[in-house]
Amino acid sequence: MNESLFHLAEHTSRSIFLTGKAGTGKTTFLNEFVRRTQKKHIVVAPTGIAAINAGGVTIHSMFGLPLRTFLPTTDRIDSNIANNIADLMPHFKYRKDKLKLLREIEIIIIDEVSMLRADVLDMMDFSLRHVRRNQQRFGGVQLLLIGDLYQLPPVVRDEHVLKQYYASPFFFDSHALKEIPLITLELTTVYRQKDEKFLEILNDIRDGEINDIDFDALNERYLPDFEPKDEAYVYLTSHNRMADEINQKKLKDLPGKSHFYQADIIGSFNENQFPNEEVLELKVGAQIMFIRNDASGDKKYFNGKLAEVVSLAENEINVLIDGDDEVYKLKKETWEQKRYSLDEDKSIQEEVLGSFNQYPVRLAWAVTIHKSQGLTFDRLIIDAGKSFASGQVYVALSRCRTLEGIVLKSKITPEVIYADHRVSKFQEETHANERIEDILNAEKYDYSIHKIISRLNCLWIEHAVETWYRTAKNAKLVDKDKADFLYQAVKVQASSYAKVYDKFGKIIRQKTQKFIQGTDTWEEIEQKAKGAVNFFFSEINTKVFQPLKDFYAETKGVKGLKQYNEDYRVFLGDLQDYLNDLKTIRLLETPLFDKENDVQVSAKIAKVPSHILTFQLFEEGKTIPEIARERGLVPETIFGHLAKFAEQGLLDLSRIFDKEKIRTFEKEFRKNDGHETLTDWKQALPPTFEYYDIRILLNHFTYKKNKNDAAS
């Protein structure tokens, strides 16, 4: 199903809840989708650790959400208890770069969604609709929700407040989510547990159908006096304090001295989201657990794999991995804290704010059920009757690969087994595994055509040209006649493209309907779409973008036009983004842009050297004081610029000096008394000659002399 699932997420706008038992490959799919997708996306999660493990950011940091409970009402509410809609809106005053980012997103991937509260999802909805100015739910953004609702539930502090507005704290009771056609797809191949009998028991617990046979099988693992000897077991606890006490006692009981390993923290990394201990304390003989998969490709260890420390030294940890007989030298791993940003071509990029570099292990005689989320163990000790909250027995048991690997310190009774029927009801109502191909085939063509029509949309250009021209008329332009002519030419082109675009939209929609009815071929649609993409790129680039860019080059840097040029630059940037986007358009998997038409599109103007800008104004007939005022420079600098052109004989000296001054200098030049420096010349000439006068005159007459010498 995974390939069909990818295509459904990639080639439709359908929002999806991807679920599956522990070990079915949900995280693998997330990573694969992020690697392959062409959609602009972000990855978020409800908690800091979950976000770091998923390679994303927290929902609250991404959207700037308040931590208090949200109630979707305009009624007055005690702000010490919860936020209402009015309280929420001030949180949406984002920086300009965050606004741009949120407006570009096409799909949001939310990992560990079992821990996501319904009200947090509704706050996301309000944020996206507000920022994107789009009243569709979530501002029209597609959602890919990933997690297992039978794992850890949302943490709710004020449930009595929340339940006044929400049927449950689970994400699926979000008011916004109920208004979109969400489907549930379940991964069913379990890679973690290979024990069929154990799988059946887990399924029965999960579905609330556990029977006496299941209880009997589970309670065969009831061994109250069991103490691990040679084999490594992990004690699964409900609270951090219990796990810490067990680990510290076991560590203290070991002989030998402790070694301490400091994490390397670079940049900004929230200490509440450290993925491991900042200072790792170990002894030889310590039982440890890997908290990451082996990134080297050797697959020596995985998340949850146990090992024993066999030797320690400064900056060195050697371990014996459970089930292996070779000593393995640990290497540090890096976790990154990120934020998302837009680059110049409006692609969403991950920006690393900080990194946490530490050995990927922690003490593992005991671990909490929360820190074991997503981990797999070979051997577990569970006190299910005493330690766990209602509903967490399934979570605890599913952490182990086999039933034989579990030791129960207390019997499992019906009282500690709890199946939330709200969860099973939601999944049954939205379950779509059998319909995935039908949904994909029904929606992918319309979606693909809709995307092309949307991305080809050039109607905005005509309005943008009008806005530019209004600004140009109010600016102190050097050549208003040229601006008028350019406006008329570009406006005619933009208007004609708008008509072509409207016509294309009608034709391509008709052809799509005929294809669905079986009277047209997809190849004909591809050809039509390909023709449109290449037409708009070629026409708009050569007849709109390039002429406007050339005109911008003439006014860029001119004093008094700063705001005009800034607005103009933004306009050119929008055209550049539009044209570069056309190069990436695909119809399903088929690229539409013809690479033979490819030219670099950039709104950046090659920087004209300052002395050339000065000379251009000089050639237009402006005096040196006028050029200095227009360019915001002192006259001495303008003389220095013109001296460069005097070296090439390009200056008409009579526009700068009177005839007497030119004759006086020429007479001194012909004497050729061996002046080597400008100071020598200054001393030889009358006091009316400034250094900058001398430099221009010297360059001019030196050029003439060299030219005459070469000709003789």
C-alpha cells in the first residue's frame, strides 16, 4: 500500500490520518515522504522530543500558540483558565518571513498525533485561515497526520473545561477536522512483533475484545519474584522518578568509578527538549539503551536496542551490544533544533538553530512508558497492575517483540484493560484501506489539473503592472516618456495573456472531463498543458519580465527613488518566482517544461560600477554639481569617477574646465619637467588647480600623447 499511499498524499489534496500498530513503519513512511515529495511542506509534532525525533518543530513554536487550553467561542472566559477566540488572535502577529512561509505551505505533516489535543488543532486552523486569508479549513492546506491512537493519549490538565466544547481531547474531535474529508489509512504489516500469538493478543486488547484465553496466555508471564541474571531486561515504569531511582541505584551498586561525558551544544537548543542527558554518567557494567537507529547503514543497533558498557576512557565508550559478541566503539550522534524559512525562490528550507551532540545511549535498567514511545525491546519487566494509568497496558505490552520477552510483576486483570470506543468508532468511520485506489484515481486527475491552472495563473500581472505605473508616475523618473511607452506595451501583453489563460482553463477542464468519461486521452491533456507552460514562460519572460528588468536597471541606485525602486524590485521578484515556478510544474509525474526553452530568470540586476553611473549622467548633459546631488556624492568623488574616463580620452574637457585652464595645463605638460607625483604637478601649477582637476587633465593629455606616439 505504501506506494499508493505516497501517490495519494502527493497527487491529491486529500487529508490523511496514517495509523498502524507499533512497528508497522509509520516513521519510515514519514521519512520517505519528506525525501520524495515535491510539495512545500513542514513537519511538526505536539512535543519537543517528538519534533526533534521527527526532524521537525513543535506545533506551538511553528504557529506561536499559547500553552493554555483553547475554547472555540467568543464568550468571555477566565484567561487564567483558557483562551477564547479573541485571546487567540493577537498570537497571529507573525514576522514577515513567517507570514510568507505559512502562505506557501502545501502540506503539513504532524507526527505522534495521538498526543495532539483537539483544541491545539483548532488553533492551527484559526492561524492558517487568518494568515492565508482563506476561509477553507486549515487555510486550504492538506494534512498528513501520523500516529497510533492506541498509544499515548493527549495530556489534558483542565479536562472539565475542555469537555464543555469538545467531545474528547483526541485530535479527531477538533471542530475544524470534522469539516474536511479526512480518511484513515492503516499500515498493517508489523515489522516489530513476529510472534503471531502475541499479535493476536495485542489486537484483542487494542480492539477491546480481550478474552479469557488471552488473559491466561498473558498471565503465564506473571513472575513476581523474577530477578534478571545474565540477560538484559528493562523495567518499564509510569513515572520519571521511578525510572531514575532504579537506574541510579543500579549504577551506584556497580563497582568502579563513574565516567562523565559532556554533550556538545552548539547554537540555540532548548534545554527542555534535550534528547539525552547533557552529562551522561556511566560505569563499566552499566546497562544502556540506544535511543537512535544506526545512521551508518551497518544496522549494528536500533532505537531501544540494549547493550552493556565494557570499557570507558576519556571520550571513549566501548559496549557489547545485546546478541552480539564483538565490542563496539560508540560514536556521538547529532540532533538538530530547526526552524523553517523560505529561500529566494520560495522553497521551504530547514534552518538549523542549534545542535546537540552526544552518545546515543542512556541508562536502561528502567525507562518510562513515555520515553519508550516508538522503541522496541527484546525483554521487558512490567508492573501493569500497579504502575500504569488506565489504557496504557497495550502501550506497555506492544513495546516488546515477543510474549516470551515479557515478565509481569503483577497479573493483568480486566480492570486495567481499557479500550476507548471513541477511538475505534472514529477509525471505523474513516477507514479507507480498501478504497485507496478508487480515491486516488477519482481525485488525482482533477487535483493535478487544478494545480496547473493555479500555478499558471497570470491574472495578477495586469494588476501589478497598473500598480507599478501609478507609482512610476509619482516618482521623479529620468525618462517618463519611456515609462509610458513601456507601460502601454506591457499592459497590452499582460491583458492578452489573461485571455489566453482563461481560455486554457476552460479547454483543459473540458478535456479532463472527457478523459474521465473515456472520450479523450491523457496524452492529449499532457500536450495541451505542456504547450501552455512553455508558452507562458517564453512570452512573459521576453515581453514582460525582461523589458521591465531593463528599465529597472536604468533607475536602480538613482537618488530620490529609493521607495519606488524597492517596490519595483519586489514586483520583479514576483515575476521571477512565477517564471521559475513554471519550470518545475509536473502533470502527475510528467515534467511539462521544455528544457530547450530554459534560460536563467533572475530579478537581480548586475551591479553597475559607480563610476559608470556617473559617466552615464555626464553623457546625458548633466553638470558635475547636478550629478553629485542626484547621486548623493560630493563633487570630488564625481571628479574621481570622470578621471577614469579621461584615461581613455572619452571626456570633453570643455564641459569641465574653461579654455584658459586647459591651455595652462597643456603648456606645463609639454614642458615635461619630470613631475612624478600629483604634488609635483600641484606645486608647478597655479593655486586654482585642485588635485582632482590635475588628475583628469593629466589622464587626458597622457592618453593623447601615447596615441600620437603610437601613430608616429
